[in-house]
Amino acid sequence: MINSSIQSLLQQAISSGDGAHDFCLVKADADLIKGALLGGISFLGRELDESAAQSKMGRGYGPADLADLGRFLNSSVELIKMMDAVIDGCNDSKDGSN
């Protein structure tokens, strides 16, 4: 549902603009968002010790922290999938407009 809502809003924004330029802007924004999410996930992966819920900096993580982390990672993965769909949609629309 969220994915289709985002795609609908993007289509409305793109159709009201000047075509190819808007596709490039939307795709660039989606690429930046995806990159930021992947960077955050990578940082968290380096921060946590695999043997326990212990930070490499010495901070312990409790169950609530780990639940929050799990929700963040799950949301990040879903957003990355959405950004991939946006990027693919922009590519498909751009290819179809030629």
C-alpha cells in the first residue's frame, strides 16, 4: 500500500513537470535515500559485536534497544525496496517516453 501510494505521488509529480529532467531528479533523490539507508545499516553492523548485544565501544544494549534496532533495520529494508521500485519506475518511464 505504501509503495503504491509513493508511486502514485511520484507519477503525479512527474506528470506535472517537464519530463526527463524530473525523472533524473526523482531517481537522484531515490539513489541518495537508498545510499543513506545502506550507510546507516553498515554503521550499525560494524558497531555491534556478533557474540553478544554489546557495542564495540563498550555500551551494552538491552532488549528495548535491540527491538528498536530491529524495527529500524526492517523499516530501512522496506524503504530500500521502495527506492529500488522508484528507481526502476523512473527508468521504465524514461525508456517509455523515448
